[in-house]
Amino acid sequence: MSSTPEQHTVALVGNPNSGKTTLFNALTGENQKTGNYAGVTVNLKTGTFRNTHGRKINLIDLPGCYSLDPNSPDEKVTRDFLSGDIADQPAPEITVCVLDASALERHLNLALEVIELGHPVVIALNMVDVAESRGIHLDPTILSEELGVPVVPIQANKGKGIVELKQALRLPAPAIPETRWQTTGTDLERQHARTAFIQTICNEAARRESNDTLTLSDKLDEYLLHPFTGWAALISIMLIVFWSIFSFSSIPMDAIDGAFASLGDTVANSMPEGDLNDLIVNGVIAGVGGTVIFLPQIVLLFFFIGLLESSGYMARAAFLMDRIMNKAGLSGKAFLPLLSAHACAIPGVMATRTIDSARERLITILIAPWMSCSARLPVYFLLIALLLPTQGSAAQALLLFCIYLAGIVTALVAARILRTRLPDDEVESHFMLELPPYRAPQLGYLFRHVLDRAWAFLKKAGSVILVLSIILWALQTFPKPDEGSPAAEEPALALEESYMGQLGHTIEPAFKPLGYDWRTATSVLTSFAAREVFVSSLKISYSISEDLEEEEQDTLLREQLSAATWPDGSKIYTPLTLVSLLIFFIYALQCLPTTAVVHRETKSLKWAAGQLVGMSLFAYLAALLVFQVGSLLGFS
């Protein structure tokens, strides 16, 4: 969006963890995800506000970066925007450079590079409270005189200094004076000049009481980054997360059960009997309700991820994982997108833009869907409950942890193999990660983070899953059996003669070696549009009535799956079949939107299609191997 006489463009730039996005929210009032590591802000975000002179300002939140010498797609976007090299987008009239006052030595390098562009700059000196608590005496006046630009101390998370910052955004902005450091010569000479100038200015404007003072973060890191206690803490945290998902979700799930049961009863009793009644009650409400029931577990997963991000621990986890990632040919920087992919593969793929190495970025994109995302949880919960019906939440949580671990280990092995088959980068890259101080999580951020993710899940349930539920209902309802025929009296026979039954019997030979009957095969096939549909598809296939409460539906579904038999009387859903299904859902890429995003990010249809076909084929062969080998060994 270009500037107009009525509206002016201001860019917001800063290192990751500088509080840039928090300042963006404080200025504009718009919501945006924030986090304590590079890669959370991957797209240009815009918002508007008015300065103290009443001028309307269009604020652009640029991706966090460490330098204007681009090593990643994010840094290139920031440099091109500030330089005016983006089509139809002139350089901003003012650039607000956000600096972490407690880490001024590291953050000033970017500020000097921005000032060297010759455009008006305002420095937002953020986290001054953190700097003061660490014994750093700041002098914004000296800093402003040395840099030649306005410097405004702020606390973005508490809204302090926002009015003063708006006052500093004067338009038209004054011309920037000549810099006091060397800006000519080779790249190396200019960098040495910046480093020397930063050292000098910090000695004058950011004096420390003592360089030997250990902060609370330093003391915590002695344990949380220790080779033994650090790993013990990481594993314990992950186990607590998985246990909590099972243990704390029962009450809200019961509430959702009752809500959908009441809705189904109300609709069924207020409409005359017929196809429309059946469509709404057993198609729409049953299909969507069978997916929404898992919302509490998904909300808990996003809550814990947001909690770890905002507290600062996520970067420590990446640091610990760097050595393991190296064995797979990746760096700790790949850990952050892969962890995000456990919530959803799409933001995980997009977060790879912060990876400097083109080869490592491509590898991370290709293996990201093997991180078990939240869409798989409804399937996992159903199959785990069937596999371990009486063992309790602790055993179920342990199995869920092992499922996640299986996807991670396989992905890392695949990354190692891909590393040897893809060409080397033209320029060698290095892993650099800033460890932010530990902070109390911002409740506002956590609420927005969880609410946005929950709403995205509900929109999916209200769109894709709703459409598929209607389609599934139609397939299992038509053609209607003739009056007086056995199928008219027996719902199971009617289902088998329906279009769904015909489709299931057609594809059953391809899935029978995996232990799946025609109903399971049909549900697996429909789950390629959305994994969550698998559960609602099974409910429709087994004619689970919406008249029952959701908990009763789930219980009845488990009972019918446990009692389902092949024509020869043998059980279909044996433990071996359930393990085969788990293996298939761990590895199959059943998410067409992810394939679309991979195509966009890699700019290659070959990689996107190859990933979809390759992962699906791998899932089929892995499930086939498990079932056939298990059968030969006598497992049931």
C-alpha cells in the first residue's frame, strides 16, 4: 500500500525477540501472533493508527531479521521493502527500528544498517525495564546524539512510551544527518567500523554495573541447558503436555457432548420425518459434532505451545535439539518450524522462511508433515481408546508420546537421506539462535493465540467437514432400497447397497492387505481431504444415531468397531489392525491445503506432488508391512 496525502507509510523493523510485534499490536490494536524466536512473523502485517498530530499512518510489520544482508527469504523481504525494491511499494517515509535495551550490543548492528539506507529512522528502545533490572544504566539522549536519530524509551508490553513514540513520528520527517561511523569501503571494513562504533556507544549510553552479574535467566539456564538436567526437563515437559491433553479435557468434552445431543434432539423433534430431517440430524450435526468434540484437546495443545513460546523456553528447546538435528543433517533452526508443524503443518512450512540454507529449508519443508499435527488427534484418540480401553490416561498418554516420537524419528532419518541427495548450498550457512530472557507469559497473547487456532479449527469443521459430512450422508443414504426388500428393514444391508457401500467394496481389495474392510477403507479415502473426517465417516458408516449423546455415540462406535467381523466371523479391528491404522495416519499426507502451501513455498509442482505421492505410498507400505509381518508372527 503506497502513501497518500491523507495516509503515510511507516515500517516496523527489528531483531526477533525485540518486542516488535508487541509494539505493532500496542500501536494499532490489531492481533498478531508473537513468540520468542525467529520465524513467528513470516508475512507482512499492516495496521493503521494516528500520530499525535492526527495524521493517519499505515504501519507495516516487517519480518524479524538480524541483518539487511539477506540470508533467508524473510531478511530479503525486509531489505527489499526498506530499499523500495518491492513492486508498487515505495520505501517507507519513516522506519521505526525496535531495539531490545537489555541486548543493545547485538541489536544496534541492524539499526546502523537501517540508518545507512538514508531514510528517516526513529529508534524504539524497548524493554528498558528489563535492562534496568540487569544493572544496565541507559542514556537515550547520548544514544540519540551518537546515532543522529530520535530515540524513544518504551515498554511495549505495558503500553509505556507509546504516546512519546507517536510524537516522534513527525511528518514530513526531517532529513537524516551524516553518520558518525564509516560507511564506505568493503563489506568487511564497514562491518568492522560498525562493531567499533557499537562498542563505543554502548560504553557511553548503556553502562553496566558489573559484567559478572548472573540474571535469573542465566541461573535457570544452568539447569535447563545442562546436558543431563536440560534433557530431563525437556522430556518431562513434553510428557506433561501429552498427559494434560488426556486428563484435563474430559469436562469440556462432556459439555460439548451434551450441547450437540440437545441440538440433535431439538432439530429431530421440531421437523417432520424424512430425508431433510435425516440429513440435518444424522448428516450435518452428527458429522460436525463428531469432529468438534475433540476441540478441547486441540485447544490444550495450542495453549501449551503458546505457553512455551511466550515464556522463552522454546528457544532453549531448539538449542538442546541442535546436536540431534545435526545428526540428521539439519540445524537447531529447523526445530522451530518442525515444532510448529505439530500444531499445523501449514504454519510450520511457512516458518521455514527463516532458515538460511536453501537445502535445509527444502528438507524441513519435505519432512514437516510427518510431525503429527492437531488434525490427527481425533483419529489418535479414537484408535488409542480402542487399543488401550482399560489401561488409563497414563498409558494412553505414553502411547500418544510414542506416536509423536515415531513421526519425529522417521522424519529425521528421511532428512539425513535427503541431505546426501540434494546439492550443497552455494554459500555455507551457520546456526545462530538468540536466547531471550525468561518472561512471564502474556495472558492476552495466549488468549488470542488459542482463540485464533480454535476458530480456525471450527471454521474447518464448518466448511470442509460440513461439506464432506453431507456428501458422506448422501452416499450412505442413496439409492434407497425398495419397499419390502430386506435392505429396507435392515440398515446394515441398506448401507452396503448404497453408493458408499459400492465404493467401499470397489476399493476394499487395495486396503484388505492392511487389515481394513470396505467401511474403514472408505473412511481412510475421505480423510485425504481432511483427517478429522475419519471419525465422523466411521460414525456414518456404522449408522451411529445422532439421537444419542456424543459420549454414547463414541461408546457405541467403539463397541461396534470392536464387534465388527469379516464374513468368516473373524474380528476386523484387532490390535494389529489398529496399529496398522495408526501407522498409516502417522505417515500419510492427508491434507491438500498443505500440498498447496508447499507448492507456493518451493515454487515447484514437482516437490509438492512428489511429497504427496511419496508420503502416501510410504504410509501404505509401512501399514502393509506392520500388518503382514504381525500376522505372520501370530499377533492378533
